[in-house]
Amino acid sequence: MNREHLSALMDGELDPSLETTVWARMKDEGELARIWNEYHLIGDVLREKGIGNIRLGERVAQALSTEPTVLAPRRFGVAGQPTRWLAVAAAVAAVAVSTWTLQRPEASPSQMVARNEVPAESPAPSPPAEAEHYVAMHRQWSPLSGFQTVDYAAGTVASR
Amino acid sequence: MNVQLKHAVLGLLLLPALVWAEGPKAPETQDDLLAQLAKAAQQLTYSGIFVFQHDGRMEASRVIHSFDNGQERTKIDTLDGPPREIIRANDEMRCYFPDVHSIRLEHGQGRRYFPALIAPPFQNYRDNYDITIVGVDRVAGHDCQVIALRPRDNLRFAHQFCADMPSNLLLKEVTLGPHGEPIQMSVFTEITIGTHADPAQFKPDYTDTADWHVDNVPIAGSQKEGSGWSVANVPPGFHKIIEVRRPIPGHAGGMTHLVYSDGLASISVFIEPADGPPRPARIESLRSSLSYFSARTAEQQITVVGEVPLASVTQMGQSVINLRSSHP
């Protein structure tokens, strides 16, 4: 039993015959439960819709657009901790990108700026990113989709 | 070839298919089995915790269900992720979204949740799946019988159920991909069946909701006249279960959302006004369980999403028509 088992369980790739054992061990072992929670926390941070509420994506985008020389941290007066600064920037950028992919297709100009700051992205809009919005609406009516996945934002229905 | 001969040849060709369609079990037995699964989920009192595993994620929920004097009640609470609560009393369903102070109110029998996945009419399942009992297993400490639903075509995925013995309550549902690999799963991790449930247990956790926003979702199938949008080439066994109109900022007409289901899987078709040049179809698998089709005609953006193989969303997306107008 190790982290790989937990990770595989989360990813749905664990051998079904091992599942019961993993669940049982998690109940008994605090450390395993702690790792499990940690994995979920990471997942939650990366996909948490609430992040949109504090407009983190927009703020990061704005910061990036006014500070284009990301690779020269000393210019920003944080000499002494450049490595940590970069790590934080990378983490924030990762959250910004994942937040953007959860947004609806009609991206605001500031979100487009954030996107242009990421050189690895291809210029064409990614279908899966567009698709999130439709997936959320679809899940409201699918008996095979858990209620957990239903997003309120997609739940507003007009008359008819 | 004369007509009689044609019929004779056709008959011979179809004969094996008909024999195969009968399957190893008599249809009456299959019907009984499906009826028992549906009845158990509706009429048993049970409470427990189930996990929904999909697309590399896992979410747990607590469920309590009762059936008393013909009154069916359900309460479901999510245990991780954003808090969500469903309170269902017969045909009225309230979904609480406490983080955004909103309630979604639905009427009608349109929606089902695990473990109530099977509902009449049962003929549709028999027509489209070969249903057999393939063994026994153990789920959440309960012995259960494993039921395989193998699709009769390549337009839907296979499913495997495990139903409690002897109550027939569904304890586990696995959706299997094209190569028999699990792509989605709902499973109880603990469950108590048959104890008495106090009506007070079905009260919502959220009581101070006077200033919450309430979304009143119209009754499924209530509209007499739809938008005219339809799908000409629907995979066998899929029927339209709902049509809703969704607002789009800046567009008076809004988006038409059609949902088709074969009783297990469902497919959504979205039709919305499009600006810009026509675009060829993009067809791809999203994560592991969903297929996605997107194309733009001269006037419409057509999007199809469903937990079905790529062939199904493609077939649907390519045959969207409007019965009332000259739209393509």
C-alpha cells in the first residue's frame, strides 16, 4: 500500500480487486487518509469553481500583462528570493490556466491576455475547453452522471 | 431477384439476429429482473454512502431513501467538493447550492440518480442490451449478483450492475468502455437496507433560505410545441426526454437543448445561432467517458455531448434538422 495505490484509486485505474483493501486501510491509517485528503485538496484547488468568484484569473492576467518580463525577477525588487518567487508564479500561472479552461467559451479580453502569456498553447481554441460548458449542461440530465458534478452556473434555464 | 425471393433471403439473413436477440434468458425473466431492480430502488428504505468515480475524479455522497404509504423521499448530500443537497419528495425535487445561495426546483419524473438507474418501460433495455446474470460479488459488505448489460450495437457502452441479494437494490454500476475497461462507476461503500427512516431526516440542512434565488425548472415534456429542432438519425432506442431553451447573452432566440436517452445513457444536442463561417465537425473523446461533436453550419452551431461512443454523437450531430423552417 502506497501513494501510487491512492493515486490510482483517484484516477480510476486501480485494480478493482484491490479497492476494498485500499478503502479499509484508509479507514484505519491516519497517514493514508491524510494523503488522500491532500490529493483531493490539490484537485479541488485546481478545479474549484469558487476561484472564479474572487476573480483570481483576471487579477493574475492583469498582473502578467503589466509585468511582461516574468523571467527577470530581480527587476521587481524581490532580490534574495528569486527562486521562490518563480515557483509561486508558476503555481499561480498553473491555477490561472486551469481556471481559464473551466470558464465559459466567451472569454473576456483580460482572460485572452492570460492565454497569450502562455506560449505552449496553440492559437486555435481547444475543443475540450469549449466543451466544459456543454458538459456541465449535459450532466444535469444524465442519470449516469453524479449529482456532485452538476454546476449551478449551468443550471439556469429560461422559460419553456 | 423477384420480391418473394428477396423476402426469403432477407428472412434467412435476419434469422440468426432474431435468435441471438432472444438471448440466453427468456424475455419475461429479464423483464422481471429489471422490474425488481426498479421496484427495489423506489420502494426500499435504505441509507448509506456511495462514491461516483469518473474522469480521474472521485466524489462521495450520503443518501437516505424511504417509501412510506406511497410517499417516496430521497435526500442526497455531497461529502466532498462544493456542498450540494437534493431533497426529493415524490415528483418534486429541490437542489440546494449553498455556496451561491440558490435552489433549483424541478417537477416531474425526468431525472434519476444512482441507485435508481432503471425505470419503466423495460422493453427499451431489452431491445438494446443483452441482459444476463453473470455471477456473484460482494459490495459494501453485501452479497450481490452481477448483471451484465451488453449493447446490441456499437452505439452505446456496456454496463455492469451488482444488485443486493435478495433485495435487488443496486449497489454498484460500472460503465465499460469499448475495450471492456471501466470508464465510470457508482458504488456504495456502506449501506443499510430496510431500517425505518424518520421523516425528520428528510428535512433540508439549509433552512434560512428566504432570500435565496429559486430556479423553477419547467416540467419535462410539458411544452406542447417545441422549437422544431430534431435529430433525424437517432441511434436505436434513444428517445427525446426533454427540450429546454437556454438564454444566450446577446441572442434573442437563445439555445435549444435536446436530451435523448435509451434508459441508461443520455445524449445532449445543443443548437444555437452561430456567427462566422461554417466549420467542419470536430469529434473527440473528452477525458474517458464522454464523446463530443461540434460543427458549424451557415447559421447554427451544433454541439453534441453524451456518455456514448463517438459514432453515436457523430450520427446525431450530422442529422440535426428543423421541422418547422427552412433551416438546414
